[in-house]
Amino acid sequence: MTIKAWRNWRTFGAFGLIGGALLLAACSGQTANDSGSGTKQSAGNDSAAPAAPAGDNALPEPKVQDRKIVRNANLDLRVENVVAAVQQIDDVASGAGGFVSASNVLVNSGNDGGDNVRRTQTATVTIRVPADAYSTVMSRLRGIAKETVSETSNASEVTEEFTDLQARLRNLQATEQRYLELLNKAASIDEILTVQDRLNGVRLEIEQATGRTNVLNNLTDFASITVQLSLPPAIVQADSKNWAQKAWQASWKTSKDAMVVLGTVTIVGAVFLAWLAVPAIILLVLWKRFGRRITDFARRLEGGGQTAVKTD
């Protein structure tokens, strides 16, 4: 047998080992499915049997804490002091074992529609708190507010996705172990490269499944609560002025506006005349100095022209 033929046989042997590993994994999966089907069939037979009486002999219900639930809530609160309320929310989150994940405070000055300037305060605070402290934290947050404008909450269950990820991780880790065994048995560079390539692909899938599992654990372990804070609306006092007072006030305001316009026009005119005065003064000085000469010269020219006409 030649060296080339020997290499071909070894390559075929590597593919044979990989194929055997995949076949073994498929058989294991089929066996698990068969046993799962048997379990489901047995459960179906049990459910077809007469129901057991309630009491100590009743089957235990699934535990609620085994479920994976993502909780989110939004609160819109009116408070007397926004900055102080932000600190109170931080204290509530810290006391429950949580933390503030985002905070944005805005303080602005604006006109309330009259002559008064009103400072407006708004804030948005997002906190993460342990899921088992969710209800307690929500109750404490409501206690901070002078008025609760709105409240929304939602819960989404990810138990099925989490269970599927766990099963997928177990299968991938078992496949990784088989590829490691094949890698130890590889007898040539071609075999090593082939098995290593398959092993890298499996490990990438393991990392992705592990990352998603960690995300789900984080989302379900900590609930997210977003709080919108604002000041109560300003109280608008009723206008007690009669028509004469209103007319006088409107006339006075109009007269002030007219005086402002008149003053503006006067100032602009004065500035404009000042700019015109400078060249006017210069022209006057030049005329006083050279005006007579220019006049005499013009007369001479005119006299010379008349003399020439008479001579002809």
C-alpha cells in the first residue's frame, strides 16, 4: 500500500469516527425522546384514571418560584419637589437590594402665562429591584407621590425559552465532550483540523446559549421600574377685575408699547442724522474754503466764451 493510499484511508477513518459520533448523538437524542414519549404516555394514562381525592394524597402543584417571569412597570407621579423625590426613589431601590440604572433630571424656568416666572422640574428615573420585592417597592413609590397620574405594569413569562436553552446547553456540552474524545484519538493533521473545526462551531453555540441564559436570568431576577416625576399644575386664580379695570390695564399696556415704539424711532432717527451730519459738515467746510475760487473760475470761463463769440 502506497503512502498516498494510506493517507486516504486515514482521512476516511476520521470521517468515519465523526459520523459515528454524530450517529451516537442522534441515537441518544432519539432514546431521550422515546423515554420522554413514554413519560408523556404514562402521564396521559394517569390523567385518564379517576381523580384522586383532595387532601394529603393530592399531587403537588408546580412551584411558582420555578417560573421565569420578566416584570416591567411605569409610574407617572406628581410630587412637591422633584429633586428630593429622585433621592427618595434611590433610597427605596437601595433599601430593597436594587439600584438606579438611569436617571435624568430637568429644571427649567418659564412664564406661567402672566408676569410670573415659574420653575418647572421633571425627572425620569429607572430602577432595578429584586423580583420578590417588586410589590413592596411599587407600594413605597406610590407613597412618595402627591398624586399618581398613571400606572402601567406588564409581566412576560420566559420559562419555556429558559427550559429550551437549558436542554440545548446540555446537548451541546455532551457533543463538545464527544468531539474532545475524537480530538484525542485523531492520528493525522487532517483529522485534527476537521474535528477542531466542528468543535469550534459547537463551542460558539454554547457561548451564544450561555449568553442568552444569563440575560434571561438577569431580566427575571430583577424587575425594571421607570418613574416619571413632575410638579403639580399651577393653580390659576380667577380674574376678579371688572371691565373698567381691564380697559384701563389694556390702555396702559398699549400706551407703554406705543412709547417704546416712539422712543425706538426717535433713537434710530437721531443715529441716522448723526451719520448724515459728518459728511454734511465736511462738504460745508470745503465749500467755504474753495467755493469762491470755483465761482470765480466758472465766471472767467463764461466771460472768455462770450469774448470769443464777439470777435467772430
